Amino acid sequence: MNATASDTLDLDALVQQAAESFGQAATPADLENAKARFLGKSGHVTALMKGLAQLSVDEKKTRGAAINVAKQAIEAALTARRQALADADLERQLQAEALDVTLPGRQRGQGGLHPISLAWERIEQIFGSMGFDVADGPEIESDWFNFTALGNPPNHPARSMQDTFYVDMSDDEGHPYCLRTHTSPMQIRYATAHARKHAAALARGDMPEVRVIAPGRTYRVDNDATHSPMFHQVEGLWLGENVSFKDLKVTYLNFCKAFFETDDLILRFRPSYFPFTEPSAEIDIQFQTGPLAGHWLEVSGSGQVHPQVVRNMGLDPEKYIGFAFGSGIDRLAMLRYGVNDLRLFFEGDVRFLGQFR
Ligand code: DAH
């Protein structure tokens, strides 16, 4: 009987079995366990080697050589499987850390001005080009400048149109302080300072005209889609010896054309009431083209400065006459940028704010 042939068959089967076990090992730990079963101290190959002891010298040689061949085949299968597992692991890691070198690089986000600041700057620039000075004044304002000097004494019903926040403080004459409800107090502050600065010229009768805008923050007890407790206004004042309502119309129309960058708009001066102007008018704007075409939109209060207000400025109303206006900067910005909810301006969402340049 040919013992060698059947032994070889056993060894081939063993190699086959080892290769299969290695192939089934899904992790390096599984593979080490499988290795122990075939090549370990009490594994199949070791057992075969031990069996050699009972054989004759000649048989030992052939059988020993055959076992060695099988052992090398098993070791080769083990190495191959180790490599395959390591390759698969590396592949997984590369996939997980995949890097797309064609993506654009990360840049530092570019900042920009808030849309209200953009509108504010445009307003200053446009009126500046028409010879208007730009003035700035306190947001915590005395009752005198905010109301009384503007023909709005305590208990005057018009005060209720501008409900505000009061501050627990009063000025030297006992007028309480409040958060200013409009930029109109700047009319008195600026004109008074102007008259003082040009006192000599005023006495000679040739004081330069008062021509100023005063943009700034204003406050009221209001909060909805078109009103915020903090909002922005720009006051305009032009006083001289012969400044008329016609000048107001031309000035405001030119401003609107420049601000909205279109000639396709018309203005309407709608009679109204303010305690510091007589006559008074609301200025409505209508665009002839674009999404808002055909609608009248209120943009400003205005009027001829009331003689008593001129007197409160320290000027003679028989000599100085002119107009004033007070416009909502937020309102102008909403119209210019097509924003329909005022609150968006004050929520600080960069997805919204980043759309304006
Ligand atoms: N101050 C007024 C307001 O906030 C707006 C206004 C109306 C201002 C007429 C003016 C003016 O200068 O002449 O409602």
C-alpha cells in the first residue's frame, strides 16, 4: 500500500482546511486564533511533527519533508491573509479620511457693513453732496428738547403718538430725561449751537443758513413687523431768509432719486399734523417700475418749521424760515433692499446680513 500518497492527501487537505479557516477570519484576532489551531503548540502541524517519532529513519525523512512543505504552505496562506486584512483595514481608513483636493480652500469670511449702516452712509453722502452738514446728538434726551421745545408741552395730546421710555433723571431745569422718540430735538440743538457760533454774523444780519441732517437711533414703545423699540431716523433742517416748501420738494425728490438710484419715482406731499411744523406733510413715494410699482409708501414727515420752534432756537421767525423733515432710515433701507420685515435687521443672522454690500 502506498502510505505516502494517502499521507500527502491528508497534508493537502490540512493545507486546504487552514487556508479556508484563515479566509474566514474577519479580524486579525480571529486570524491569530486560526493560526494557533494549525501552527500553535498544540496545533495540527505540531501534532504531525510529534508523530514522526514513531517512524523509521527513511520514513521520517520523506514524511518530515512533506510535513514541512505543508507547513510552509500554511504559513504562506497565513501571511497572505494577514496582508489582505491589513490592506482592507488601510483601505477603510483611507475611505474614512477621504480628502477632496479639488475642493476650494477655506477662506476667512469677509465682513461687511450692516444694511442700516449702508443706508445711513448713503444718506450722509447724498445730503453732504447737497451742502448739508451732518450732526450727532444724545439718545438720552431731556423732555424739553424732545417734546416741549418742539411745541409739544406736557399733557399735549400729540405726546401720546410717541410713547417712550423715561430715565430716572432730570436736567438742571427739572425736565425729565427720556430716550428720544425722534431725531427732531436735533433741530433745536443744532440751530441753537449754530446761532451761538455765528453770533456776530447773526447780529450783523448775515448768518450762514442752517442746513443740516442728523441721523441716529430713536426709541419708542412699539414692536411689530414694521416697528422696533429701537429704530433709526434722519432729521433734516434747512433754515434761511428765503427757504420755501418748494426747496423741500426739490431737495427731497433729488435725495430719493439718488438714494434709490432711479428717476422713475414720484412723491406726494399729504397734509398732516406735527406740533413743530405748520403746514405739515407726510411724504409718500411711489415707484413707477419694480416690485413696489404703483403703491404709495410713506417715507417721511415734513413741514415748514413752526415760528415758535424758530423762536426756541433763539432766532427771529420774521427773518428765518425753512423746512424740516424726519425720515425712517430703516424704512428707506427696507424699500431700497426689498426687505419686508423690519425685525430681520436686528436679529443678527449673518445669512440675512451677508446679502447686502
Ligand atoms: N419727528 C417726526 C416723527 O418722528 C417726524 C417729523 C415730522 C420730523 C415733520 C420733522 C418734521 O422734521 O418736520 O414722527
